[in-house]
Amino acid sequence: MASDASLTVHAWAMATAAMVSASCGLVGGLLVVRRMSLLGDAIAHAVLPGIAVAVLAGGSLGGPAVFAGAVAAALATVWLTQAIHAGVGLAEDAGAGVVFTSLFALGVVIVTLAASRIDLDPECVLFGILELAAFDRVRVGGLLVPRAFVTAVVVFLGVAGGLAASWRWQVFTAFDPAAARAAGIPVGLVTSLLLAATAVAAVAGFEAVGAVLVVAMLVVPAATAELLVQRMHWLVVVAVGVAIAAACGGYALAWRWNTSAAGMIAVVLGGCYAVAVLMAPGDGILARAIARLRLEWRVAREDCLARIWRACEAEGRDAAHVGDPQTWLERMAGLWLERRGVVRRKNGCVTLSDHGRREAEMVVRSHRLWEAWLGRHAELPIDHLHPPAEWLEHHVGAAMRDQIEAELSAGQVDPHGRTIPPEAAG
């Protein structure tokens, strides 16, 4: 029976963390796209004095008075940041740093001084009490449900509804605020709504997971999603999914290893971002490494074919003696071309198949076209034309090559007097 009760407690705590994370993921996507992540960080910390003052005035955590105090503190943070930026000339990110650290410190001082009169522990403010959330329950439809979970669900539905109602305005403002203002969209109101939603999401998570994790939830899931998807609506969906998965996975690991739930969730969020940095399909480290390796492999293969073609051209026959490859990748490319039958060796000489000859001619043709164009337009000595032409032949497509060929006269030779091979047929 005790085991079942323990499972119930942990299940409610995990569900609460998931809902808090989902709310932060919703607003975090817009904050990251608008490059306002530091302001989200500022709001997540600066709402503390608003919460503390509201509790001192008789409000209860999760109640309307606390939400109002948090929103007021959030908007004060934004106003003070902009006032410092406009009045003193301090950079906006530096101004946000000054404001939120000052307000957060003020909140800690208020909480400490009034510790005997309010139920708001400074340590819980930083790290939350997620593990104990299931013990503070309210009755909903005949069922006892943790109050923090009810608050998190209400906040999620409210934030989701608000963002859905203003979605077009939010996206327009996020990507082109000047055009949005010109189109008659109240950019200031849209921004205020986003920051108010951020404040509400932060307050919902404060008691459960603390300020540290709220910041991580606001920024990391959205930053992870930004690496994985290109469309704004998918960014928000993926951010919410990452936030929920990290919350559940992090809590399960914390339960398994008997450590801080909030801290472990933040660690899992960091791990998700690291995986995205590594595995992102377009800009990930692995994708860039594969693309670079593919390019180097193609360049080595093309260089091998071109070297054989030039040797045959120099000797005036279809087979020629070719020197050893300069790099290991070129050696591998040569062996690969031989296995495919593109390159053939016979009696110490190397020759090309019909397909290999056409491909080699295209590489040499591209190189000599670029040398001829550079010789005409670039102020370079003739012996300095080869390196840039060699880079261009591998990296610039056929459309640009056709344009420079149209500019050059028929039967054009390169600056060294060598004939430029004609376009291959078929």
C-alpha cells in the first residue's frame, strides 16, 4: 500500500512538472525567436518581489493576487529595462541584467525579513519543492488533486488560449516588428501580452520547480526546437514536447538517484540541447561533418579524374603515366574509381572509361572556364589563377558556369593557352 501511495505522489509530481514545463515551452518559443531570452530570464527572477509583496498583503500562492503582483513586477522589469536603455544609453541586455538582479535580490531580502509572516522559503524559491507538491491538495470534482497541478493546468490553458488568439500578431511581430507596426498591429500590446504570459508561466512554476528551472524551461526547450525545425508553429510544438519529455525523464532520474528533481530536469534539458546540437538535420555538428566529408570525397574523386585526363592530354593518347595521389583521400578515391571500372590500369598506364572521360572533361572544362573568366576580370598574375579556379570548379554550380561560358567567345582557351573542353553530349 505504501508503495502505491509513493507511486501516486511521484506521478502527481511528474504531471505537475510536465504541465509547468509545457506552459514555459509555449512562451519560450516566441521569446527565443524574438531574441528576448534574457528578458524571459529577467522576468522569471524579477517576479519574486511581486510575489512576496502580494503574499505579505494576504494573497496565497497560486491565487489571483499573487498572479497580479507577479505580472506587475514583470511589466516593471520591462519598463525599467527600457527606461535605462533610453535614458542612460546602456545596452538593453545589460539593462535587463541590472534590473532583474536588483529586483530578485530585493525579493530575497523581503522574503528573508518577512520569513516569520509568510510561507515562502528562499531555498524553495530557487529550487522548488516539486517532490512535496502532491501533499497540498484541493478537491476537484470529487477528486483530491495537487493544487500546484491544478494551477499549472489552468495556466497552460490560459497561456495556450491567449497565444492562439493572438498568434498571427505574435508571429508577425516576432519576425518583422517594423512591418507589423506599419500594418497597424499594436506591437507594444502584443509584446506586453507575451511578457505577461511569461510572468504567469513563471509564477506557476515558482513554487513547484523554483527560479533556476523556470529559466531553463523558458529557454532550453525553445532553443532545442529552433535547431530542429524551421516553421514557427512546429517550433512551439517541438518546444512543448521537449519540455514535457525532459520534465518526466528528469524527474524519473531524480527519483531513481535520490537527487534534486528540479536540478535533474535542468540537466536533462541541457542534454536534449546537446543532442540537438549534435544531431540537428541542417546545422548539427554531425550533419555538417557529413556534408563536409561528402564534399571532400567528391573533390578528391573529381581531382583524381582531372589529373588522369590532363596526363592523357599531355601525352596525346588515351592512356598515360600518372603520379601517386597526394592525399589519403585521393588514394581512396582512386581505388574506388578503379573498383567501379571508371579508371583502368594496364601495363603501368592509367586510362578512363567513356563515362569517366566525360566526367573528367566537365571538371577540366569548369576549371579552365573559371581561369579564363578570372584572367579577364580579376587583377591576378597568371600563375595565381589556379587556386581560386580550383575552388570554384568544385563549389559553383553548372548555372553559373554556363553564364560565364556565354560571356566568353567560342573556342576560348584558358590564360595558359590550353583548349577548354566542349560541353559533354548526353
